[in-house]
Amino acid sequence: MTELVRQIDVLRGRVEQVEKENEFLREQLRLLTAQLYGRKSERLPQGESPQLLLFDEPAVEEVEGEATGAAVEVAGHRRAKTGRKPLPEYLPRVEIVHDVPEEQKRCGCGAEKSRIGEEVSEQLDVIPAQVQVLRHIRQKYACRQCEGVEDNGPAVVIAPPPAQLIPKSMASAGLLAYILVGKFADALPFYRQERMFKRLGVEINRTSMCNWSVQAGLACQPLLDQLGREIRSGPLINIDETTVQVLDEPGRRPTSKSYMWVFRGGDPERPALEFCYHPGREGQFAADYLADYQGYVQTDGYSGYDFLNLREGVVHLGCLAHVRRKFVEVMKAAGNLRSKKKTGVAEEAVERIKALYAVEHEAREAKLEPDAVARLRQEKSAPVLESMHAWLKGLSGEVPPKSLLGKAIAYALGQWPRLSHYLDDGRLRPDNNLAENAIRPFVVGRKNWLFAGNAEGARASASLYSLIETAKANKLEPYWYLRHVFERLPLAKTDEDYRALLPQHIDRSLVAVPGPV
């Protein structure tokens, strides 16, 4: 009998273990299903029911144009006013006058009708890109009195050739800017641009475009050196990284993962961004980049950044958005199983984090100075963080560590010392979203062009992404900025010349275009 009881206990233990494993696998399956077919946004539905949508359906269907955002007062409620937005005033107008036939201008009584007004409607028209050829004509002069005599200097003189970013190339600064903005800002691979130019009646093969991009990236290296100095000037550097595939790299297989890093820093009002290609993800690369930097550094929870915790003069900040993301994944994995305790814990964690962001929103709305922001955070955010920390510590021993909720709690507690640093300085943010948003255009582009041909091309891409994303962060239109840089860069000689070409310091009147960026 004793042996039978023992066997029953063993079998019961196996059943419990199998049930836990099955629940863990079902949880993973629900999360993957949500990631594949559900909403990609982490924003959760508002209202009484927190049910996540299976399909990312629009809440309101708008008719012809976007909503203007105005509201109409109606008894009992407010209704959003929809309608077509007026066309921008800065666009040029071409007037086309439509008149009635002459016979209709005379009334039946015999009198001539008077014009009493007009009705005006506007349509948006597009003129396709126009391609032109710039002919550089260099005038030549010779002295016919002293042909063949060199005593008084050369008998023949010719105007010097124009300075070019790529010497002896047929690509003008405008063409280079157009092609490179197409790829690195609009995610258009070179083979698609090749077809686009062909429709305009111009043959430009993708190999030429690729070579031009590499040469342009190399020519811009002095600007990248200046960007790096700006970033390391402090007070905060945001870091993130993502994968990139490089086909032809010595000593590595074409399927190997390489990495594109992004560093964002400098003056918060005039930020600088630098993309850097590196074959690996080891933290030593970031350590070398930061060198003797002292100040704040904000990253996600990747262990490669742990060296920052030991570096003198560096305060390592964590990312509250990553903590929130782990709990949102728990909610997505739960699907329709809303009554489970672990889902309730995840929802409560998200609500507590939401309270922290409400404080940030309050500070932005009030347009507080950094010192006032820090005081507000100490008053309102610090108690929420302290309470949440104690709450998560109490839960950590009750939740299976291999479950998604267990992993979310462990991640949050492991990051906790870094999560509270932002309370002390109003210039800081609770998350690393600035770096994530900066690297997102690269990720979008990667879905289209898929890989880099070689390491040289990847480094050139990093240089061009750096300039374009820094221009966008400083409210400059990338095409006009790059065109100006490509025209002036061959003439730059000193560090001051190069610094004046950075988006943060450039004369905005030189790259201004009508209308908003």
C-alpha cells in the first residue's frame, strides 16, 4: 500500500510538471500569435473592457481627407468635425478661370448680366520629377603673341573645374542628395530607384548608385568626427542597437549577424545622432565609443551595457518602456483569459507605470524647467516607484520564474536601480525611446533593402543615416540639407568649416524650403 501511495505521488508530481510545461508553451504560443496577427502597438484599449483587439481596426472611418480636429457643440455631447483640410498656403497657385458662354451673359429681358462673384475650389496637382543636365563650360584663354614662350607664365589658362564631392562623376550634388534621401530616408532600395529613373527617361544603374553612396559616406567622415564630439559633450547619451546582415565580410559567413549602433546626445535642444557599424554586439564597442565620457548614459537591459555600472563618473539609466513592454506581452499572451491572476498583476503593473507617465505629461503641459520637473518627480513619481518596487518584490517568490510574468517581474527588479535615476534630474527621461525612435528608420529600411553588400557599404550607410537622422531631429528637410552639404563639403578645410555644416549649427536660411518639414 505504501508503495502504491508513493507511485501515486510520483505520478501526481509528473502531471503537475507537465501541466506547468503545457501552460508555459500555450502562453508562448498565444504571445507569438498576438505578435504575428495582433496589434503591433503597445497602446492598450481604453474603457471598461481591456480586451485586446485581434485585428488593428480603425475606430472611425473618415471621408475624403483627415479630420481637422475641430469639434462641434451639440446638445448633450461633442462631435468631431470631419472634412478635407485646406491645402497649404505656401504652395504655388495656378489660376484657371472658367466662364460661361457669351450668350448666357445676356438676360432674357435683353439686359447684360453683371458679374456678382465667383466660386473657388482647389485641387492638388503634381509635376513629376524633372531631370536636367548641368553643362560645366570652362572658358580657355591664350596669348597669341607669345605662343610657345613660357618666360612670362603659361600662355594658356582655363577656368578651374568646379569642386565636386565625387571627382569626375556625372552625379551632381542634387542627384546624390535625391538618391541617398530616397534610400536612407524613404527606404527605397537602389533597384527600385533604377526603375523610377528609367520611367523618367534616364539610365542610372544600381551599381553606380551603390558606388556613389560609398564614396559620399567616406567624404562625409569629417562631419561624423564632429558629430561624435557633439554627442560626447553630454549631458546624456542614449544608446541602442539592431541587427544588419552583411554578405561579403572577410572571415564571416553571409548569414552572420552584424550590428548597427546608434548614439544620441549633445545639446537636448540641438541633438546629434551617430550610427556606427560593428560586426559584433559586445559591450566593448560601446565602451570604446564612450572612452573618457562622463555623464548620464541610458540604455535598455542588454547585459553588454553592464560595464557602465562600474565606470567612474557615469550614471547608468534604465528604460521604463522596456519594463512596461514585458508586462504588455503577458497581457497579449493571455488572449481572452482575462480572469487569470497573472494577467491582473500585469495590468496593475501597466497602470502603475501609466501613473508615472502621467507625471511626465503634467510636467510637459506646465512647461516646467528641469529643476521644477525634478521636484515634481520627487513629490509624485518617487512614491509610486517605491511602492511598485515593494509590490514586485513580494510577488517574485509567488510566480513561476519561467513564465512570462515571472520573467517580466525579474526583468523589472533587475533593472530597478537604473530606473529611479531619472527622478534626480529634470533633463532626463524615464525611457530610452529617443534612441529607439532614432533607429526605427533604419529598421524600416532594412525590411526593403534586406542587407548590405559589404562592410564598407554598411559603414557608408551608417554615415548617411547619421546625417539624415540628425537633420530630421533638428527640423531640417533631408534633401535640401544633403544637397547643401554636398555642394559645400569639397570646399571645407578646417574643423570650423566642418562644424558649420552640421545640422545643429548650419545657417538655416541656406537649407530652408517653403512649408513645414
